[in-house]
Amino acid sequence: MKAEIGIAGIIKAGVEYIKEQVNWEDDKATNTGYQSAATNTGDQSAATNTGNWSAATNTGNWSAATNTGNRSAATNTGNRSAATNTGDRSAATNTGDQSAATNTGYRSAATNTGNWSAATNTGNRSAATNTGNWSAATNTGYRSAATNTGNRSAATNTGDQSAATNTGYRSAATNTGNRSAATNTGDYSAATNTGDYSAATNTGNCSAATNTGDYSATIVEGKESIALAAGIKSKAKGKIGCFIVLAEWKEINYEYHLVDVKSAKVDGENIKEDTFYMLKSGKFVEVD
């Protein structure tokens, strides 16, 4: 299953569109000092703050609100807008369609409630949220949360101790860091973890939950779904009618080597429902 969305493409296209649409010369309010406010209520406007403790706000369409200082807020309520914060403890918010909200600092929040949007955080302890369809929420820092509630969306975390969640159909939730959680509740979705001590969960039908990290857990609760646990001492479980795929590793000369891979259908008899299994000596063994 491949994601039906290009994160980098969405962000690049959104930024370029804003640059083309905004009338930078005629419609802009700019503050370079601290504790300032720049506000535009019309379309095709730009509000910019380069100082700390500032607020840049646009209520019209095709607008750009930008803060480069700490503890700032950039807000767009119109469509096809861009709100950007490069400082710490900032919030960039878009409520319209086809928008981009971006935070590169720590402890930040980028939020889109409209469709075809991208919310991105590259700092630690951040939250990127999309509630519309065909959206992308991305966190590259640790202890972050990327959430999509719309269909055909992608939520991605590359840092440790993070959570990527999709509640819509045909979505992808991905974590590459350790001790993370990737969760999908919609059908035809994919939840993937590549880090150790992580959990990948799908509650929708015809979905796939995958863990390639060690000491991880994979769970599927929808009909005709697949739970894959490929890491060392990892486990998987599923509902009746689902398949679990397990890998067995053995330590040889102080190195772990892959010795077996097997799949089995959860039939309620040989493989019980809602019961974790590991592959040991080529056999499916119940574990806690």
C-alpha cells in the first residue's frame, strides 16, 4: 500500500502559490519590534512580525502571516493561505482549505482544519494537526504528535516517543523513532513503525499494521487485515479472519540473524483472537 499524497510536494506547491498570489508591495503590515501586532482583513495580504511576543493575523484569502520571533502567533482564517513561525513556543493556524501552517521551533503547534492542507513541525515537543481530507501533518522532532482526522491523509513522525494518528480511510500513519505509536482507525490504511519498542495499530478493515523495529507490538482489529511484526522479540495479534506475520531471530556469535518467517490466519482455534503471538522455534507461541 502506498500513500496517495506527497508531503514535500504539497508544502512546496503551497508556498509557491502563496508567493505568486500575495500583493507584497501594496497590502502588507510589518512589525520588526517586540510585542507587536500586524493585521490584514482583506485578501491577498501579508502580515509580518520579526520580533518576539508578536501576532500576525490575516482573515482574508490568499494571505500570508509570518512570525520569526519566539512566543508568537500567525493566523489565517481564509483559504489558500500560509502561516509560518520560525521561533520557539509559537502557533501557526489555518482554518481554510489548501493552506500551509509551519513551525520550525520547539514546543510549537501548526494546525489546519481545512482540506488539502499541510501542517509541519520540525522542532521537538510539537503538534501538527489536520482535520480535513487529503492533508499531511509532519513532525521531525522528538515527543511530537501528528494527527489527521480526514480521509486519504498522512501523519508522520521521525522522532522518538512520538504519535502519528489517522482516523480517516486510506490513510498512512508512520513513525521512524523508538517508543512511538502509529494508529489508523479507518479502512484500507497503513500504520508503520520502524523504531524499537513501538506499537502499530489498525482498527479499520483491509488494513496493514507493520513494525520492523525490535521488541514491538503490532495489532489489527478490522476485518481481513494484516499484522506484521518483523523485529527481534516482537509480537502480533488480530481479530478473526486477519493474518499475522511473524519473524524469528536467533543470536549467533553475539549477533542476531533472521532464521524464519511465518504467517497464520486468526481462526479462533489454532490462532486465537486478540492474543499476542511470537514465533519461537518455528512455532506460534502465545505471549503476554
